[in-house]
Amino acid sequence: MQSYLNLDKKGFNGFLPDTEPLYHIDCSNADVAKLKDLSLAIPKLLLTNKIRSQVDKLPSSFFSHDLSIYKEEELRSLNVQFSFLAHAYVWGDLNPSKILPACLAKPWVKISEMLGRPAVLSYASYCLDNWHKIDSDEPVSLDNVALNYNFLGGIDEDWFVTIHVCIEDKAKLAITSALNVALAFEENKVNKDLVLKELNNVKESMMEVNHIFRKMPEKCDPYIYYHRVRPYIFGWKNNPDLPEGLIYEDCFDNQPQLFRGETGAQSSIVPTLDALFNVVHERDELREYLDEMRLYMPPGHRELIEYVEKHSKLKEFINENEDLKQIYDECLQEVSIFRTQHLQYAADYIHSQNTKSTLFGSGGSKVRGTGGTPFMKYLKKHRDETDKSKIDQD
């Protein structure tokens, strides 16, 4: 698995993959070709209510060949495709399926284990590994990124994910600076000039992140998101529609598994900045949830967060250097702005939407987020704990 601690910073891509994610795998294997065809057909199979019947036609031996032949980037592509198919199968009707058939469950579980993540659609599969540049010679931007796979598809779903891809791209300078500061502390080379430089980078980076984030409403309508996008990204932990979880046929001794759905809390950006700025989250249900979200991140992301967490003594250093307090607070203010915007979107895109059933379902719970949490309460607490970490809280 990719490590983030020994990279040439000039080629560092933040939490996006080092290279553009694979659209699909060029391979003569019939199962690989069938997986690609089914994955690309998901929007039409959902529209015609044929997703389950088509998957059920697959033999139980589907994808039973040796998976060790694939490189990591190929495994990530396969994981994206299995994740979309599995969630389409589970949520692709008004009544969710309580059992995922072996033809999907067995290879998906094995691939997920090889990648060090649970077999559920995570932020990494939905966003980080699920895009390509339209013009390969141009940089990542809102007008040069497209998704590889969709559920129902359309501009709203594409824009929702594209925004997050571009946020990850804009955050890479902040993540690089977090690493630099942590390294300086570890090597006992920290000084005021270095800290000032890196914190200015963090502030600039997060201002760009917030600029991108504010564009969400331009092409993603709250009603469409709630009823056409959100229903398919739920997991099966703390979900009243699957209270006992999901059975992965012929896996886990056929015992139901409880995994949380895709959520922005699985992005590694803010946890890394919390670690850098020594933001304290009270040891309560929220803290347990934030720690649990790391299990859904790629192992290299967890490694980076833990490294920064272990070595950054930034707040102590700032308290000893009065002239750095302003830039420290300005950085935290940008993180707070990000969290406030997230809270506002949760209100607009989820809480304000009704739960009237439509052809494509109800849109899920108004109270719980796709990660299975009381999201309004949690997001507000995230923001408030960030503000409490400022030196000057007036």
C-alpha cells in the first residue's frame, strides 16, 4: 500500500492517488469485462429495475481467479466497480436486499481486505478513486474532471463528487505543510520562520478549498441530491432500513455485517489538520465516531494522520511565540468556515428535504447521515470544537 511519509513533495498529490485512477482494467479475462459492462450499465439497470436480476444471473464462481495478479491501482478500480454494483443491488429497489449474493460478496470482500478497507462504498471508492481528467494535459479542476462510475448519473451526482475531488486537489498544499511541520518537530528542527511559512500555506490552501466548496449549489440541486444521489451511498450500520446489517453470502460465516456508508467524515483532510493544530475532541460518542471513520480510509491516509498526530506540538509552540498566534487562528478559522459550510449543506440538502417516497426511494433518514450518525448534532460539535482550539476565542 502507498505510504505518504517518504514522498518527494514535488510530486505529492495530497490524498488523491499519485496517478489518475483507472477507468477500467484492460484485460482479456471475461469476468473483468463483465464487471465493467455491468458497472457502466448501473444507471440503466436502476432505471429499469433490473439490477438484481442481472447480478443474480452471475455464477457463484464469478471473479474466483487469482486476485494477486493485480497491481494496487487495478485493485482500487475493481473495488470501485464492485462497490457501485453492490450498493446498487442493495438499495436498487424500494425494499433493500438483506443479502448480497456470493457472486459479488466473495470477490468484493477479498479485494477490500487486500486494500485494507471494509467491503462497503467508502469516500475513497466513491470519490478518490472514481474520476478522470477530460483533458489529460490540463490540471484537476471543476471543468476538467468527470466520474468513472455513477448510480443514476446526471449533472447533480457528477457535480457532487467532482466538488470533492477538486477539494482534495486544493488541499494538497495544506497536507504537505502539515507533514513538513510534523517532520520538523520530530527532527527537532522547528522554528518560527518554518512555522509561519507552512501556516500561510495552510491558510491559502484552505481558502481555495472553501472557494470550491461554496460552488456546490451551482449544479447540485438539494432535491435531486436527496432523492437521486443520497439513497445509494448509505451503509448498513445504524440504518433503520437494515437494522441487523447486511449478510455477505459465503463470507463472515454468513453473519450480518455492520458497516457505515460513504460520508465526508472519511476524507483525511480535516483529521490531518485537527492533528496539526492539536484540536481536541471530547472523548464521547462523537470522538468514537471520528476514530471509527479512520477504518474506512486507505491505510496510507491513516498512517499520515497518525504521524502528524504523534509529532505535532504546534499549539504549545504557538503559545510560546506571540507573533504566530494570529496566523494560527486564521488557519483554524478557515477550517471552521469549511465545517460551517458543511453544516449549512446538511441543513439544505438533507434536513430541509421531505421524506416522501418517490420512484427511486425516500432519500433515507432526515435524522441520520449516510454514515449512520445524527449528522446535524455532530457537524455542529465538530465546528464548535474547532473554534474552541483558537488562541483568541473572542
